Amino acid sequence: MRYSVYMADRPPVDNNDNQAGGAVKERVRHEAQEKEPALYSVVLINDDYTPMQFVVDVLEQVFQKSPAEAYRVMMQVHLNGRGVAGVYPWEVAETKIDTVLSRAREDGYPLQATIEDA
């Protein structure tokens, strides 16, 4: 269990209950409030038309991969038919996929991406 400390916004009200003036109060947070969000994998799917360099560029620009890591993931997509571009909370994963798909469509490529449980 974690604790956070804060100062009261106003001076304490004297209700004759022996409160010290300007006392520090503790607020207890329960672990359920600090639960990490579920993570999902963004998976790129291989096709016969999207150039390898386009996939590398997407991995570098959208997923902030280094050139070496982008090349490694691209080869995984090329050789295995699919490759994990990154692992994110649901909303971030959706945004990444939307960005990838819109860039692919703008350039006329049929690149596909999906979200899977991490």
C-alpha cells in the first residue's frame, strides 16, 4: 500500500477534538487505484506489395525504433508473415494502427496491422 501526504487547503476547524493547527493529513491509496493498464501488441502483417523500406520507415517514425531494430522487425514481418512493432495500452495501440494504416493508404500500400493481447 502506498501513502501520499498533503497539506490541508485551509486551516483546520477547531471542533474541540484536539486537532493540531496546520497538521499534516495522510491520504491512503489502495492498490486497485494504481493498477497498471493492460498492454496490447501492435502486429504488422506481411503482404506482397508494401516495400520493405516503407515498413522500416513506419517502424522508425511511428514506433520510434532505431534503424537496426526497425530492420529486424521488418525482416520478422517479411520472413514470418507478422512482427510485433510495439506493446502499448489499448488507446495508444489504436492510435499507432490508425497512423500506420493512413500512411499506407496515402502511399497506396495494403499494409495491415492488428492489436493482440501482449
